[in-house]
Amino acid sequence: MSEFGVQTALVRLLTDARLRRATLNGDLRPLTESGISTDDALTVLKIDRDRLEIFADMITAQRIDDLQNMLPITTRLLGTRLLEIEAAFREEVVPRFSRRREYALAFGEYLREEFERKEPVPAFLMDVLNYEMNSLELFERRNDPVPVSDAAKIEKIDDQQSRFKIRIVRPSTNCTLRLKYDVLTAISQMRETDTFVTPEQQPGFLLLHVNSSGSIEHDRINVATARFLDLCDGRNDLGTIISRLAAEYGVNDELAMRDFEAKCISLCKSLAARQIVYVVSDRLCTKSH
Amino acid sequence: MVKLSIRLDPGRTGEPSTYVDRKHMLQGVPFLGAGLGFRREIGKEILSASQQVNFLELIADQYIDRPGIREQEAADLATRFPVVLHGVDFSVGTDCPLDETYLRSFCRIADLTKAHWVSDHLCLTRIPGNSLGQLTPLSFTDETVRIAAKHISEIADAVGRPFLIENISYYFTMPAAVMTEAEFITAVVREANCWLLLDLANVMNNAANQGYDARLFLDQLPLDRVVQIHLAGSSYSGPLLIDSHSHPVPDQVFELLKYVAPRMPSLRGVLLERDQNFPPIEELVAELEVTRQILKTHWAPYYYAGAEFPPAPDKEFTPRAKNAAASDYV
């Protein structure tokens, strides 16, 4: 008997309902086929079954509590269906997670797939789920390295001639969300009044990004900014981005184009100042998002 | 890591401890009095009652792997109260190396808050790749004593502060035990040369759930190693008394405090834990006052020397502006 083997068997029994059912009914194969020795499997079988089940329920309750903390609005909108969906999730996905946030991320992913596969879901619920999942995913990436070296960053982007030698790189620590509803107002209303009313449709874009203290901040952005950020993929140079945007917005006369370019450059500078994008020399650009 | 084969207290087996003696680390650590576990849900109320709360226990995991703003909150609290740091996820009983990232983060928060001491539970909370999120009992075996003591010693060396190990509530027993729970705790404390955080609510819960006498159990513990005590109220879930921290401290737990208080020369603080079903702060303050009165009557250093409790901090606390975070969690 090895302590590690016994501990592994115990943890698997506590977190995998199907495995627990099979094992407690005398079928040791699922455990032994996963590398647990028969001795270790027989040892954990000596634990009081009723109490093992009670403790497994406590672990489930803790995980549901974690879901409610990490996906607070989504789980609230699911209401009583949360327990049913979470139970199905546990049956279909063997939940092994080294950190508690991973459970929420996996559950959110499962929800997305379920919503797309099985049922028509209110668009507002999808918006809220996307907002909360993107926030969690960004937080996971908060310590990702900056995708460009200091040496590659450049300040000067006004020179018309050099625009085609400048690339705009967007780090993995921000993302743009297209929403059908004003999720932010609805959430803040819920926090203040503890009541929840589905808001009127109000399509818009949100920029989520990790700030210097490691928190996720959000900004409402317009469609042009969202499109600009879409094009900042590390491959497009600034000149190309401006040209493509101008084409999309039907900017063709010279005067309008000059004004449009100035606005794009101003936007680029303000995004770079907040480290939402990095402006790098084409020659020195090594990595991209 | 420095290891000395010196042992002042013979353990269960009479073998000398493998690990360095750290008794000197408690020298200079003051008696803190009666404190509260800091919970954000009642953070403002706790700050408003700072005169009656002698110290705070911060849950390290509330600050680890969270935005920097949370760390700043911990640092701010440490300017207002003496602080001790409590972990829940070292999983000292897991038969695997410690999680180095967690250890580094824990040490950073301990330094940031200038924690007087740090603690975690004598249990299993995870194995590599699978986190349980619950304090899970260990096998009461010599091998587990060795595993836990090794990990505790590594943590104590890394954190450079007194390390306390806490007895847990457990709802099932692991098979193949070769010793009792009290013998197991004693063996770990002595082998690791660490201190004990004695949770009296857990003792009451285990006595009820496992069918033993709480006082006899306490008699078998190394009470001279107790540096901190936890008090809490439990609740029944089916047939089991659960460590829910959801109710006022029951008389039985205060009675246990009276029972052990005269025998704890190393005691530095008694802490009230409340995690849910929060009452008005006045009720928690009243429980702290009951605690202080028990210590004044039953705890030897007060009884004989008439020492005064340390004055509560009286500085104004200025909460930092809330960050416009996407959600409270992130």
C-alpha cells in the first residue's frame, strides 16, 4: 500500500460520481485501470460509505459555491437550473482541476456548448456568460509576458512615410466583446438594488483589460475602436490598418482621409499609452498575439 | 535547508526530530488577545469595532492569486491591527512536494502583513492536478506523520515565522490507522518542531461525530505547544456536526476553553471565526468579551500576573477606493 496511491484513489472517488458509484458497488476496474493498485483501492473501500458520500456532497457544494463566486451573474440568472446543469456537467466531464478557478472556467465552457447545442438561450444570458468568462480568462492570462521587447517599441508614429514599417501588436491581456445588451448597467443595478431586470437591447462593444494592479477593467468602446483593435494582430502594419479602415468606412477624398488618419493615429497613441497595444518597428517585431 | 538532529521533546516513538528546533521564533511574539477572522462581508463592521478586536486573522488564499488591489487591502489591514496569516491549501499531508508557487505567494503575503505567525491545517486538500477545496482527513500512520512534518518544516523554514498546524473537523476516518488522532497530532507537532493551532470547535465536532470524549482528547495533546485557539459555532447537516462557522460559539466550546486555558503557557491569541449567517458586529464583539473574561479568569499568565490585554488599535482606517473591476472576484 502506498500513501500516494491511497490519496489519489480517495480524491478520485470524492470528485468523480460515476467512478464512486462503480467502486462502491464492488467494481474496482475503473480505479485499477487508471493506475491505482488493488491494495490501495481496497483500502479506500474500507471508508464508511455513507460518510464518504456526505463528504463528496460537501465538495460538490463547495464547487457550486465557487461557481457562484466566480460566475456570479450567470449563476444567478440560471436560478434553480444551476444545480441541474452542474450535476449534468459533473456526469459528463470528469472534473479534475488543480485550481478552483479552473472549475468555473470549465463549467462556463460547458454552458456555452450546451447553450449552442441544445436550447435557445436568452441573448442577455449569453452576453453575461461571455462577459464573466472573458473576465476570468483574462485574469488567467494576467501574468502573460509582454509580447514585444522594450527595444522594439517605438514612440514616433506620425511620420506618414514610415507607417508601413510600423506594426501594432495587441497583448493577450485584453479582449474585445461584442454585446447585445448593456450588461454593465444591469450588473451595477443588481449590485446596488439586489434586483435584476433584463435591460433593453443596446448593442455595443466592451474592451476588457488587465490593469497594472492585476484587476480587470472595462471600457465601453465604439465600433470603430473595436475594429481597429481587431486589425492589431501583429501582422498588419499601421498603414494597412488605416487603409483598410478607410475602405470600410468609405473614406475617399483627400481632406477626409487626412482627418481620418489623424484620428486613427490619435486612437493608436492613446491605446499604446495604456498598453492595450504596442507600437513596434516592423524590423524588430518578433512575437504577436 | 538546515537540519539538526536535536530534539527537546521526545515524540511518540521517542526518536529525535529530524528538523531544526524553532522554539526561539516565538520569543518576542506578543500575546495579541481576542481577535476575529477578517471576512470582507463584514469588513466595514470589523473596522468600526477596532477598539474591541485585538487582532485579525487573514485567510492567505483571499490574497493569493488575486488582483494586486487585494494585497493592498491586506497591507492596509496590517497597519490597523496586529495580523496573523492562515492558509487553507498547503495540503501538508499530500504525499508530493509542496506547491512552490503557493509557498512563495504565501511568504509574500506574510511579509506584506508582517504576520506575527502563520498557520494551516493538518490535512489533505489536493493532489497534483485535482483540488478538493475541502479539508480532508489523513491516515493516522507513521508515514503520514513523516510526510506532514517534512512539509511543515519546509514551510516554517521558508516563511521565517512561527508556523502553527491546526486540527481539522473530519467526517470520516481513513483506514489503516496505527495511532489515535491525538497521537497523530502530537507526533506531527513534535516531529516538525512546530506549534499548534487548537480549534476547539473542531474538537467538539469530532467528539460528536467520532464518538469520543473531548476532554480526554485534549488531555492527550501537547498543550504547551498551543499558540492560538480557534472558536466557532457549528451546525448539523444530517447526522454530522459540521464546521460551518455559521452560529454563535456554543457554551460547550467556551467550556473547553476554560478547561485547557490553564495549561497553555505559549498561548498568544484566541480567535473567533464566523464565515456565514453574519450577526450584527455587536454580537461578535460580545463573544470576544466573553473570551477575554475566560482568559482573565482561567489563563495562568493573567490569573497570576494580572496582565492587561494589549490596547486595541485606534487609528482611523481609510478604505481604498474600489477598483472598477469586472467582477468582485477578478
